Amino acid sequence: MVARARLISLALLAYLLTPVEGEAAGRADAAYGGFCIVAAIFRLRVFEGHRRDRCDVTRGLVCLPGGTLNLFAPRGS
């Protein structure tokens, strides 16, 4: 069920990014990737009972801000 929701959200993202210029679509895809990593770590803890370790927290703290930077950081011309 989780895999189906993931596939549907990824297909929806791809569909919505189709008319967008390539550079903006790449930034949105990078932000989506950062969010997916954090969501997977959360899902492991809540639904599968996996205890987070220091590396899991570090990955989340790096990926989510990294994805946000990719999406919103100013770019040179």
C-alpha cells in the first residue's frame, strides 16, 4: 500500500512537471528526493518499529535542507 502511494505521488509529480522548463523541474525533483528520504526514515520508525540511529538523523538533517536549497536557492545567470 505504501509502495502504491509512493508510485502515485511520483507519477503525479512527473505529470505536473511535464510543462515546466527543465531547470525548474530538476530543482523540484531534488526537493522531492530530500522529502522522500525523510519520509522513509519516519515510516521506518512509526510503522516498522525501526529505531533511528545517529546516521539516520544526520541523513534527514542533510537531505531535507539540501532539497530545500536546491528548490529555492538563487542561481546565477
